[in-house]
Amino acid sequence: MKTKKTRYAHYNINYHFVWIPKYRRKILVGPVAEELERLIRKVCDEREVEVLSLSIQPDHVHLFVSAPPRHAPSVLINTIKGYTSRYLRQKFPELSKQTGPRLWTRTYYVGTAGTVSAETIQRYIAECQDE
């Protein structure tokens, strides 16, 4: 992985996020999964966050990103979850019947990765897609 730079910083900051829908419902399939991927990529592009790998499983999401140092991981994931929840529930009202007023649980996993373990995480995410 290359070092990236902003006006004031050179960085290599990678985050691996995992989160689940409420009640771990298997609702992230078909058009919902396709729209979720589009929304995640859109919100990341708007914030200049590079999506390195993305895997949407029926009951959870793996997202591996490279983010500038101005983005705190907690703010970044909550922005992504809030944005996707709002737009998915608008487009697919049946999701609210299955999860209530919130699509995602409040919890999430975040891990950081440097150059060496980044490939391991990408391989793991790729293997999850084969399941």
C-alpha cells in the first residue's frame, strides 16, 4: 500500500470495520445489498475515504478503507451507518418492519492495519464473499 498525502500530512491509515443489522437479520441481499454498496461508496467518496475492500453478507458488512488523519474512526463509521440507514429505510420501507426505527445496531468492530496486515485483511474479506 502506498503512502497517501494531504496538504499537511503523509499517511497510511487503514481501518477494517464490521457491523450488523439489528437482531442480526439476514436482510442485506439482492437490491438492498446493491443499494447499500452504492451508498457506502458514495459517502466514502464524499469524504475522500478510499474503499479498499467491501463485502456485504446477508447479516453483516465488512468495510476496509484508507482514511485521511482528519477522520476519527468512530465518527467515520457512525456517519456511514447513519447515512446508509436513512436512505435504505426510505427506499425499502419493509426494512423498518424487520429492524424498527434503526437499521443498524449501535455496536461495530474497528481494527487498524498497516502495510503488512492490510493484505491479510483484504484476503479475509475476499474469502468471506465465497461463503
